[in-house]
Amino acid sequence: MRRQLGATLFASFVIVAVAAPVSATPTAKKPVAPPPGWVVDRVRFEPLDSAPLGVDGLGDYRGAIEVARNGGSVAVVNQLGFEEYLLGLSEMPPRWPAEALKAQAIAARSYALFEMLTPQTSTWRAVNADICATDACQVYTGLKRERQESANAWAAAVSATAGQVLLYKGKPVMAEYSSSNGGQSITGGQPYLRAVNDPDDALSPLHHWQVSIPLDTIASAIPGPGQLVDAERPTPNTIFLTWQLPDSSTVQQPVSITDFRDHLNGLPAPSGLPDYVPSMRFSMVSDTAARVAQLDGAGWGHGVGMSQYGAMGKALRGMKADAILATYFGGLRPVAVPPTQLPQSIRVALDTSRSSATATSAGRFRVLDGTGRVLAVMGSGKWQVLPAPGKAGVRVVPPGAQGGPPAIESVAVNPGRPRPGAAVQLRFHLSTPAAVRVAMQRPESPAVELDAGVKDAGDHVVTLPASPVVGDVTVTISAEAGVGRDAAVPIGFRVDNKGTGLVAAVEGDAGGARSGTGLMGALIIAAIAGGLLQLRRRLH
């Protein structure tokens, strides 16, 4: 009977306290909600645990992911530790000899440093990156490489050569390399990039290659004014295409060897070759009757610096990594550079032109804008980034409720009337991940500030320090989910020697986020508790 009377009194009190006044004013139309998310200059995703960040269509990566506007598209940049970057390079098969792998690691480290320290204009520098992730720089695939079978051998080569760099006059060299040089490397415009005879390159399946290209295929890659009837290479740097016009006259069109190769390699490669034209080291003869161009070539890639197949051949002959490198780079041998003189991180352009990018992780990450402001103290799931309306900025679209203000709900303390010296548990529910702080004022004691850390959405418990004396205690719990997204809820209770139990804050609505009614709620609870105590006395 006493329980029924107490419950009835509590329920009726709450209804009076939180009921909204009735208004005859017609309901106004709700404003149109803005598109979800935030518009910022750029967005940065930083992992909070060991789970990597992924980007749709690209892969998984160590370190942070940044997405920024680039014209009408977005660019994706991966910032990670410098040595971690080397682990993600896919430049040499990990099953090759250890000394060849070490030579590759030192060359790759030297080349990356050269790229970082050399002023230049490039598509990746335009998006605030140090280097690109393609064979225009060095092929970087992140964790895809690290997860390959036998990848531990590559990791061992990177570790064994940590800090080793090729230097020329105290600066990192442009340590270029390619798959195969066809038996002789090509000079590269630097004193240490000389032409070197390389019989070890004969291990390459593309040490010597031949291909027949139909003239119609060349015409499809490089359109001209009529029918292509001849193609020849009279000079090292130029291809001459002969076109027959509708009036049966002919005209010659000069095409640079670089453009010729690039256009042909934009087509699907013939069987047995990685590209239509694997290198620029080839002779060319046309069979006008058969309407084909015969290419006889050597090597794969630009042929400057180290041949990777040549390095493998030298390792199989017993040469060490430093001697292999000295062969290709004018006698230079690696030097150990102290870690303090090496960069701590590198920024890699994964893609400079995408319509959108989606960052995701199996773990947790925080989200910041380009100025370092925290948009989300802890995010999860899939976050989409799109070009913002207009000519600048990106729109960041979080999943679900992660972009809204935090709600602090179901706030309660247990025990509700603790004895002096007893610890108290503060219980609450968060609607979205947030950084939580608790401010506590105890009788005859200094104020206490507790940093509860970043909490995920869900139920949580924070243990409050004990109050040594009898008196009233006020506690304010605050949650910050990101810039401009915060909430605070106060709750009060009394420390005495007269019983225990749970005291909960009455829930209401403040600032669009559900939260306790705070001090007023505490006073209501105190009044109810006092009324129930008087009722208990009467019933006794």
C-alpha cells in the first residue's frame, strides 16, 4: 500500500512538472533541414586504436586519411610514418633474394627523401602531398602489400636497412629504378645516373621483346587526318606517322616517342606483355603490305638507375646490397642517417581526382577539419566526403546520429543518499560518442573536475569521489561530441546517515538534446523524497 501511494505521488508530480502549456496558435511549418554533415576546408580522419582506416576503392592504410577539394573533385592523402610508408611499397616481389630487397629498400627510401626535399610542381604537390602512390613516383598500396604472402621478407629488408640512404654531396639522391634496362641503363641527368652495362638484367622476361602492332591500332590511339599507311622511327626521339588523305596524297605527322608510348599503353596490352610498348628502347619497321608496325625492344620502364631484375641477378651472384647500389649509382654506397635527421611522417597522394571518398574503419577514429577543430571526438562506420556546393571546401557526411548533438539521458546516482566516506556511482546514457567531463562540488571540500575520457554511445558509469562530511552535493556531467555539439546536465544529492537508494534526474528537453532537468530536478527529487518520508511516518 505504501509503495502504491508513493508511486502515485511521484507520477503525478512529474506530470505537473514537465507538462507543456496548450497553445491555440497554429503550428508553424518546420524549416527545411540543411543537408547532413558539415562543410569544411578539408577533413582529416585519425585512428584512435589499432584498426586501420580504409578508403573505398583504394584499400586500407596505416596512419591518417585526409580528403580535400581539388577543382570539382576531391583528393585523398594518406599521412603516416616515414618507415611505415616503405612497408607499403609494392615495387619488388617479396620472395626475391634478401640483398636485392635491401637494395630496393635503400633506393626507395632515398627516392622518397629526394621527392620530399625537392621543390617541384606536380599533381600531388597541388593537394599538399609529398609523393604520389603510382609508378609516376613509387607504387604504394598500403596494407595490401603488408598482407601479401611472404611480405615479412620485405618488412625485414626495410627494418635491416633502417635509416640507410644514398647521398650525393650530403643530399639524398634521385635513386630511380625500373623493372628492366634491357642490358644497359640510361643516363639520367645526374652525375651518379650513368649508363651502365648490365648483363644480370638478362633474368628479366622483358630483357628483349618484340611486338607487332596493326597500323589501325596505332591510328585508334593517335587519330589522324586519313588512313595510316606507314610508321617509322628515323630519330631517337620522334615517330613519324604517314597518313593517306582522301585525295590519295600523303602527309607526315611527327609524334614524340613519349607521346607515342603513352598513347599506345593506354590500350589493352597484347598477350604476354605488360604494355603495348614496355620501354622506349626499340627499333621500328613498318610492313605496309601487312599493315603492321614491327617493334623490336629491350627492357621495361625508363631504364634509368637500378634495374630490379639486374639487382636480383647480382644478389644471386652473392653481391651485397651496398655493392649492388654502387654499381648503378656511380659508386655511391648507403650512409646511415640518424633518426633525428629523417622525417617522422610522409604524405602520400592516393588519388587526386575522385567524385567522392568514403572513409571507414572497423575501429574508432576522430574527425577534424583543416584547422584542427574536432568535428567528432570519436567516429565509426562509413563517413562520406563530397565536393561542397560552390568552388571550395568539402561536405562531410557522418553515418546515423554521429553528426547530431549529444544527449545525456537516464542520469542517476547510486546510492542516492550515500553515507560520508562512501563512493558514489554516476550512471548515464549517451546518444552519440562524446568526450565526458564531470564537475563535482562537495560540502566543505574543494571542487573536483573529472575527465572521464571519450565514451562511445551507450550506458556508462563513472565513480565519484566520496564526500567526507554530511551535506548537499551538486554534480554536472557534460559531453562534447565535436565543435558546437555539446550538452550538460546537473544533478544533486545529499550525503547523510539516513539510508541509500537510487536518485535519478527527471528527464526533459534542453537545447534539442535530451538531458536531466539538473538542479531543478534534484530539488524535485528532494521534495518527493521528503514527502515520501513524511508519508512513511504517518503510515507508521
